[in-house]
Amino acid sequence: MQTLTIEGYLAADPSILSAQGSGKKRASFRVLETTRFRRANGEPGERTTGFNCICFNEGTAENYIEPYAKKGSRVVIQGHVENDTWTGKDGVEHYDLRLIVGDIRLKNRRERANAPSGVAEGADAAGGYDLNDDIPF
């Protein structure tokens, strides 16, 4: 099985759905990733690609994605790709690729309401170091 890692932003709030019969919850969402490039004539360009993602891990869907993932959240997702096929109401068969989430990391900037004065906003919670500072070596 091949693993795919993407980093992007949630296009909308995730949908938390319950499976018929078992009632197990899953999360469904779309991640947008934008690639910037230069055309042959030197003009800048960009291309946005959307990835349909689904997380079948009930604990992750309920305890992590539902309360914390919102439209515009920056995420890093690792998983594998599956083909999705279905027949529409008009009888036409549709095909799509979807990313089955194995691991998800939210990269939201949290507001530090109770941060001590003198600590920069981009500071690392573990050591109080500002990751935006220049490295001294």
C-alpha cells in the first residue's frame, strides 16, 4: 500500500456522519492544497487541488476532528488512496479518488490567553522559544 502525505487547509467544517446500522461515527472533509509556480514566460501562477478525505477512526473523528477542526484549519494528513464509485440517480456511474486518513495533525495557531508576558506569540509551548527567531549558528 502506498502512503500519501498532504498539507493544506480545510475547505469547510468537517461532516461527522454515523454509519447506518452500527452507528459508528466517521469524519468526511475536503482539503485544499495550493501549488505556486512560474510559467515559462516568467509570470507567477498557482493551482489549487482538492482532496476528498474520510476518517473511519471513530475516536479521532469524535474527540479530535469534530471539536477542533474548522473551515480554514491547516492540516497535515497521511493516508492511502482508494477509488470510490457510485451510480447517480440518472444511472451514470461516477468515479472519484478519496484519501483514507491514517493520521491527521492540526496545525492551528492557538491564542495563548494565559501566556506569561514577554513570551512571543509564536513561541513553542515546551521551551518558550520563538521559532521565528534567527538561528544563532
